[in-house]
Amino acid sequence: MPKELVEDLKHHIGEDKKFVSLADAVRSACRKLLDQLDEIDRRQGR
């Protein structure tokens, strides 16, 4: 993973922030992307 991306994510990780760990942030992003792709597939009749 590019260092710049990791550094950006670190601003959202920790106590009282959106994610508890880098793994949590990556997992959440992947799930959201997959949900979006599923929605696109549904709209396209796939």
C-alpha cells in the first residue's frame, strides 16, 4: 500500500475516530466498494 495512503488513513484511526485500526479501515473500504459494485451490477441486470 502506498505510504501516502497509509498516512492519510492514520488520521482516521484511533480512539474517538472512525476506525480502530488500519486493518479495520481497509476492510471497511473494501466492503463499501464491493457493495457499490454489487449495486452497479444490479442496475445493469447482472
